[in-house]
Amino acid sequence: MKPGEFYKNKLISLQIELDQLLRKRKGLGILRLGSIIVLIAALWFLWSLGWEYILAATLVLITIFVKLVKDDVANKDKITLTKNLIAIQQAELNALAGKYFEFDGGEKHMPKDHQYAHDMDIFGHASLFQFLNRTTSEQGSRALAESLLHTASLPEILERQESIKELCKLTDFRHLLQAYGLQDPITHNTESKLLTWIQEPTEFIQFKHWQWIKYLLPVIACGITLAVIFEKLDINVLYITYFLMAVVAFQINKVVGSLHNKVSQVTAEADTMMKSLLLIEKQNFESLLLKRIQEQYLQESKASEKIAQLKTILERLDIRYNVFLSFFLNILLQWNLQQVLALEAWKKSEKNKLSGWFYAIGETDALSSLANLNFNEPDWVFPKFKTEYFSLQATGLGHPLIAEKQRINNQVTIQSRDQIMLVTGSNMAGKSTYLRSIGTNIVLAMAGAPVCASIFELSPVQLMSSMRITDNLEENTSTFYAELKKLKTIIEKVNTGDPVFILLDEILRGTNSLDRHTGSIALIKQLLQKQSPAIIATHDVALAALENEFPSRILNYHFDVQVKGEELYFDYTLKAGICTSMNASILMKKIGIEL
């Protein structure tokens, strides 16, 4: 089944399910109202029969009412989840139509200086990140960004490929993980709060006597209350007891308040964590990476149960904001003391595990985004890797962000590290897009994702580029100097002997034509000497003459333009050899320059 058909069918079934849940919500509302009416009627008709009948009827009807309330809460959760799943199907249908701009573009992840992120449109509006991103947690967003920014080792890449292939088939798992995350997204702020708090020393649990005091005080308070009710003690004893219990509770609350504030307002995200971790724990994974995440961080410690415990403790602590209920619970049970001791016991038990749970969610979230790409683009291929440096071969290669109907696919072949490919061509013929097609697919390949090609073989490399250069007013840097800084970074990396692959577009454009030509030749020769493979796009067709000096090492290709009268026709198809047709003069005439 094609992705579009899958999402449409899923959307229909989810909308039917939502209608059923909405009808159930209406029915539960009627039943709750009915139970209240029946309770009032029962009190009226049974009043004359005695309190035993009234008590029995009240208990039965209150039990029914509580059950209806619980069912309604569960039904509301299902409605929210189903609405999120519907939104996911609709968003994917939009994405398949090229409208993926509702997803976060990851601008916050854009580094100030990077080897290729700006040139390859990794972040921002209509970026690769936005095209891929289905993460809901900030941890997942960061993990996805890191996979696009940094080169992984070959074993890591192969492990990621296998996990992405597996997750591609688990559509229900991926959509549930995403739907849970949409309810209350997990943030770095929550992670930071919890990790800071969990490393702080405990304040209550170190005083061991609390372990028996927490039982003694409620026994005294409840015992005296019952004794007064059954007229075994004078009521003044009750007043004194309540006063003393209130003093103890007040003193405890002063300390509990500061502790609670450190971890308050994370209950909703804890619910998301609990559901997400439980989903990951229960899934029977086969790929090594997912099994390692599951076994190392989750199953051994039963992470979802631990987060559920934390959520329950925090919900109980939140009762302290209800003045009336909190007063009686603290008088009778020393409620705040019970919860803070439970909280500190939880902290002591899970101190070294919490960061791993956030990592597990983030990594699975990011891998699910790449698996979603695999599902949406079934014709794309997973790259094959060669261990020797360097080899790049691709056919049917296109830019991932160009819609299939508009995309023109090409090929590239560089067989060894001592080859440089020169791409000449006229303005707007497709040179820059071609370079970005190669670069963007290499970024995907090194992240373990499928690529937009029919065949793609690559040696693991660090991609480096100099394509989109701008001046910097803040640093008082001209465009030419900015490019020199970028080239300096590339040359330094080349000199270290690291396995790099370089993409350059119109180098040294900020200087005069003579210096530009001289500098370009010098740079190309230096790259040949260092055996650093590269693709260089240029208007300077004279550079192609280097093929005579370095046969089989300089590979000349071009994009051309067909001219009919004063009209230009581009086919955006790479061809062997040197470009002989240029279009600048025609374009200048079109804007009114008299030549």
C-alpha cells in the first residue's frame, strides 16, 4: 500500500473511532447525571426506613458514580489520543503533498559555524530538518539535529540503518509515540529540573526516625478522633491533638514547599514520559540499537513503573495547593510528610537512571522521524558503504526537498580519493542544486537514513562545503574574507589527513577574475596533492584545462542551456565534458542592458 493510501485509510478509521468515543462521552455524562438524581431520590424514599438503608444506597450509588467518573476520564484520554492520531495522519498527507512547513524547522539547533549546515539548508524554513522532523520531545529534536550535524562511525551508521528499517514497519508504534508526545511534550527544562533536583542531597530521609514517626503521628491523630467520636475521650483532647498536629505539619510544610517547587509542574510531562517509556519497553525489537536502548535504559529498571511512581507522588503533593483538603489530610495523616519521604526515597533509588530515560526517549523519537522518511519514500534506497577512502557512486540522484514531479535526477561517480570533479555551466543551469543534492544525500547517508537515489554507494566521510557565503556586519567581515575563513577551515582539515569530501561552488568569487583564476588553480592542485576528493562548480571554463595536466584525475562535467532566439531552455541534466553554451549575455539583454 502506498503511503498516501495508508494515511487516508487510517484517517477514516480514526474518525469513526472518534465519533464512537464522543458518543460514549455523551452517554457517560447522562449516566453520571442519572446516578446523582437516583441518589437524591433514594435518600427521599428511604428516609423513613432508617439510616442503614440510606447508607447502603448511598455507598452503592457513590461507587457507581466514581466508576462513571473514572470511565469518563479514561474516555477523555482516548479522545485526546485519537485526535492527536488524526492530526498525525493529516499532517503526513500534507507532507506528501509538499506542505511540511507545520513541523519545527530546528532553527535553535543551527550552529554559528559549521562545515556544511548553512550551505545544505539543514535548519530553518523549508530545510532538511523540517522535512524530516516528527519529534515531539526536545530531547528527540536535539538527537535528530546531532545526527545531521556530526559524522557517525560506520558501525553506528549500519546499526541506525537497521533500527530505521525496523521502525519503518512499526507505524502504530511510531504514531503512538508521536501522539503521546503531542499531549504534553517533554522539554529540556523538565529534564534539567529533575536532574538538578535528583543530584541534591536529601533533607528528610537522612533523619531515620521519620520512618516510624510517619506512622506514629497518624495513628495518634486518627485514634483520638475515633475515641472522641465514640465518646471515650473529652473533645478538648481532640482540639489539643489537632493543634499539635497542625504545628508539626506547618513546620514540615515550610521545608516541603521548597522541595516541591523544584519538581512541581512536571506532572503532565511525567505522564507523557510514563506512556512513552511503557510503549518502548513493551515493543519486541529485533535491531541491535533499539534492543540496546530498551535493555540498557528501560527494562532493567522498569522505567515506566518508576516514572508512574514519581507521577503519583507529585500528584499527591499537589494536594497541598487545596487548602481545605490539605488541612485535614495533614492533621490526620501528616500527608506532606508521607509524600516527601516517598519522593526522597524515589530520588535515592533512581538517582543514576533518570538521564538514561530521557536519552532513550530522545533517541527513539529521532530514529522514528528517520523511519517516517523511509515509510513516506519507499523508492529511496539505503546507502551501501565501502570501507576504503574514497568512493562515491550514485544514479537516479535527486534533491530530497524537491518534489518528485519537479525533480530532475542525475548521477555522480568518483572512484578514488585523488579525483576532483569540475562542473561548469551557464547561469541557472543547475550546478548549485546538483552540489546540494549530493551534499544533502551524504548528510542523510551519514545519519543512517535512506537517500533520494536509485543507487548510492559511499565511503564514510566528513562533508565540508563552501557554497553560500555572506558578509558579517557584526564581525565587520566582507564576503571575500568570510569565504577565505571557510576555505581556511577546509584546508586545515585536509592537512590533517582526515577523510573529507569537499563541495565548492564558485570559489573566490569576491575578488578580481585574474586572482580568482590563479587562486582556484592553486587550490585545486593543493587538493590533488593532498588527495582530497572534491566537486567544484564554476563558471570559469578555463579551469577545465587542468584535465590536460591531470588526466583521469580531473573529471569534467557540465550543465548547459539550449538557446532558441532569445529564449533559454534548461534540462538540468549533467553531461560529460566542458560547457560551451553560456547565457549571461541573453539574460543581461532581457533586463535592458544594451550589449
